[in-house]
Amino acid sequence: QIPLFSSFSIDHLNLPQIGELVAGSLLTQHWGPDLAYPVNRRFVDDFKKRYGRTPSFYAAQAYDSALLMRTAIETTRGDLSDHDALRTALARASFDSVRGPFHLGTNHFPVQNFYLYDVVKAGDTYDVRQLEKVYSDHADPYAVNCAMVR
């Protein structure tokens, strides 16, 4: 028996198929359906109502991406032809993320929290349960080498 540790390979898209095989596994993610942020609770509830299942972290990232783009479009008043203004608006975007505190680093990668989860049996299905926060405001370690300017 070799313990399985994962990051970004176990989620709510594949848990219905592999849950029994990965039960007890540990994984790290920047998002989970149990994060207690009000916008996340609303997102998860609305997603479940509409699609009948728990969203994956891909859905959470897509939702945040739409919020990021909306904020930048509103900031530039819809003028997307000024690329410098658009880049600045994206870099400075402020919105309530489903993953909690979030901003873009100098290399435009997210600076965000990461959490440790385990895979648990939940009735007739499988789910992930947050154990602890492992990183706060974690940035890409190579961001310091990036020549991009905010």
C-alpha cells in the first residue's frame, strides 16, 4: 500500500468514478466546495441547483476568471482597445473570489491560499473535506524572476 498524495488530479468530476480507489487520499488545492466564504457558498449552492452535482475546481476557476474579466471590463468602461489599461485593470482587479483572498502577482499568476483535503465517503458518494490551510497568500516561486511590470 502506497499512500496517494495529489494536487489537481482528484476532483468532483472524477470522484464518482474513482472515489473508492482514492478514499483516504490527501490532496492540496486552492479551492474546495467547503470554503466558508459567502461568495463560495452561493456559487456552490447555485451550481448544485443548476447542474445537480458539486462543482469541480475547474468550475471555480472559470467562475473567478469571469469575475476577473468583468471587473477589468468595468474598470476600462468596456474599452478593450487600450491594452495597457486592460492589463493594469486585470492586475489591480478586486473582487470576491470563491477561493478567498486572491490577487495576481507580478507575473500575473494568482497569489492565493492552498488547503489540505482528504477524500471521504459521504453517504453513497465521495467528497473532499478540508483539513487545514497549508499556505496563505502563496505566490509562484518564480515570480521574482519575472520581468513583467504591474
